[in-house]
Amino acid sequence: MGDRKQARDEEFQSFLVGRWPRLMRTAFLLTGEQHAAEDLVQTTLEQVYAAWRRVASRDDPDTYVRRVMINAHARRHRRRLKEFLAPRADSDLVPEVPDSGDRIAQADDRGALLTALSQLPPRQREAVVLRYWEDLSESQAAEAMGCSVGSVKSNAAKGLAKLRAIPGLAETVTQGGRK
């Protein structure tokens, strides 16, 4: 019994170490604040660990983890917690350093893009983050959001349209988004 639990814990730890940067990036894009992102990832991983035996046996545990994260974020939003995508000027937080090759790293004004993203309604923000930063297909994003493919298409299109309407961001959104 102890050996199986230890093996399961090691497997979970290996999964966690390999996914941590991506989970943090996604959580930050959803919540807009480093501490809130850390809380969201922690909450997600607590739930995933509790179900790890079932999760690990799936073909794609990342899909399950994304769904848990989206649901946890939605619950937080329903509680009307404030979300900020751009750290306050008086904040002593160290800005996130993007992965090399990350499309968002190509933005000339990352702060403006994050501020604009924070102004999107939560479902539009989720659709844009999952489709264009996580690079999920429409069906994968729909599964993660718990909605239809049509809802993902609609929310992503509306979100991109709002981002494109902001002066100075149109080029960034057009270059990073799919046509």
C-alpha cells in the first residue's frame, strides 16, 4: 500500500513539475494577478491530486486539469472577487517573464495587452486565453470551458473583436490570432 502511494505521489510530482510554468501562465492570464494565479493553480492541483489515480489513467490528463482550472476560476468569479490583469503601479511584484516563442512575448506593449484582456467578460477572456495562448482547438477549449464549440467560437470572436477595436492593439491581435 505504501509503495503504491509513494509511486502515485512521485508520478503526480513529476506531472506537476513539468506543467507548472504553463499552469501559472494560464492562471495569470485568467486572473490577472500573480497571487490570484498562484491560488488558482494551488486550488486546481489540490483537486487534481485528490483524483490523481483517475486522472493519471486518462489519455490526456492536461485536458482534465484545464477543466478543473476553468471551473475553479468560474467559481471565484461568481463570488465577485476583483480581478486585475495589470499589477498596480505601487506593487512590488516581479513581472512575468514569457517563454521564448510565446506569442504574447511578441507584443510591443505587454501591459496594454494585459489591461485590454482584463476588460473582456470572463467567458470571452477564457475563450481567447484557451484558443490563442494555450493554442487549444475549438473542441478542446469547449471541453475545458464546459460549453459547445459554437460558444467557444462566438466568445473568442467577440473577444478578439473587442481587442482589435482598441487603438494600438489591432496589429498585435491580428498577428497573434487566427483568421
